Amino acid sequence: MTRRLEGTVALVTGASSGIGHATALELAREGASVALVGRREDRLTDLAGEISTAGGNALVVPADITDAQAAAEAVERTVEGLGRLDTLVNNAGLMLLGPAPSADLNDWRRMIDINLMGLMYSTHAAIPHLVKAAADQPRQVADIVNIGSLAGRGAFAMSAVYCATKFGVGAFSEALRQELARQHVRVSVVEPGSVDTELRTHNTAVVQQQLATAIGEIDRLQSQDIADTVGYIVTRPRHVNVAELLVRPTEQI
Ligand SMILES: NC(=O)c1ccc[n+]([C@@H]2O[C@H](COP(=O)([O-])OP(=O)(O)OC[C@H]3O[C@@H](n4cnc5c(N)ncnc54)[C@H](OP(=O)(O)O)[C@@H]3O)[C@@H](O)[C@H]2O)c1
């Protein structure tokens, strides 16, 4: 099988679990060297070992990207360690749900800090390297893939701020797509429905139960389904920018 990302470098935020973990593996399978960003270094190290055993190349970059300087340093360490940057996957995120009137403002701040600011800090630091990669071999194109959500396409009660952050990801992505199009840096947003990951476990038991009831006993997406979607987007020919993809579990209403 052709490894379509051979010679390229990708950075995946939130690679320590769920969608980010699966996406890092997927991009490595396609031949990319992958920088693994997240706070849980032990998990990133395990993943780097897995990639290396499979014949790939990974760099562990522990960072809390809600800090602008840490996000910029993560990008710089990637370029220093792996030589370039062709693909940025902004995946790290947090979903804390519940009624708005009784919400802890700190929970709102934490979601904005990672879902929006972390994504923006990483993007800002990466753009010069992506523009350079797009002007260069092997593909003459570079990618920013932002993981939004179904909650960025429609708003739901009990999810006001999570939805606000994910609508923001959609707006940021589209504006940036227009700005970078002529430099062949493609910007895409992937909007998953319910995926079976740790994301919902950060909520209280009551909220987790409410979520389970609202979604029902359905066959959820797996992280690999979204990794496949990211893999599809970044392996399109240079003239194709898949700007937006909404991926639902078949049974999710
Ligand atoms: N699961 C779903 O149903 C679903 C649906 C739609 C969209 N999404 C989106 O998909 C993305 C990935 O979520 P997931 O479902 O895979 O959940 P997850 O397993 O909880 O993964 C979240 C990732 O974000 C990282 N992260 C959180 N805060 C961070 C910080 N300050 N700095 C660096 N990394 C940070 C976490 O790593 P550390 O804790 O190690 O830092 C973790 O690897 C999120 O943006 C989420 O909103 C998920």
C-alpha cells in the first residue's frame, strides 16, 4: 500500500486519548512523522512506542496548550525535532455539560481555554511552518484539520458553552480557510456526532446519565471512524479542500 504522507510531519493535539490517539496512529500508518501533544506524558510515550514498533516515527511533546507560550513551544519543538510541519490536527478538547444557570464559571472558562484558545494558539504558531511546507516538496500543500462537533452545527440545551466553543471552531475555520487558500494551506473542520471516548467521563454522574438517556442505546462512532475521516481529508489531491465533514453514528437522531 502507498504511504501517502511519506516525508511529511503532522502534529496532533490531544493525542493521549480517544480521537487524537487514533488519528496519530492513522497518520503514522500513512507515513507521516507525528508529534504527539497533550498533558499526560505517560500516555504519549506509550503511543510513541506503539508507532515506533509499527515502523513509524513519533515525537512526544508534553504540553498544556491553553498556555499560548506552551502551544508555540510545542510547534517549535516539532519543527526542530522532525524538520518541518505539514499537518496540524487541532483535536484537544473538553466537554463539561449541565444547566447554564447553575454552572460553575470555571468550567466555562476551561472549555473556552482549550476548545477555542488552545486551538487558536496552536494554529497561530503553526501557520508560518504550514505556509512554508505548502511551498515545498513533497506535496506542495499543507493542512489544518480542526475537530469541531455536531454541537457546532446545532445547539442543545445543557450544552450552551460547549456549543458556543464548537460554533466558534466552525467560524474560525472558515475565515482561516479563506485567508490561506491561495497559499495552499487547506483548512477543514470535522464535526463528529457521539464518539465512544473519555470525553463524557469528565462530567458528573448525573450529567453522564442524562447524556446516555438523551442519546439512547445506539452504536456510537469509534475514534478510528474520525481518524479515517481526518486521513481522508489530508490525503486528497492538492486542488481538493474538503472544508467540512459532519459524521454521525447512523442511529443518532
Ligand atoms: N467524543 C465525542 O462524542 C465527540 C464528539 C464531537 C466532537 N468531539 C471532539 O473531539 C475532540 C477529542 O475528544 P475525544 O472525544 O477524543 O475526548 P478525550 O478522549 O477526552 O480526548 C481529549 C484530549 O484533549 C486533550 N487535552 C485536553 N485539555 C488539554 C490541554 N489543556 N492541553 C493539551 N491537551 C489537552 C487530552 O489530553 P490530556 O488530558 O493528556 O492533556 C485528550 O487527549 C474534542 O475536541 C471533542 O470536543 C468529541
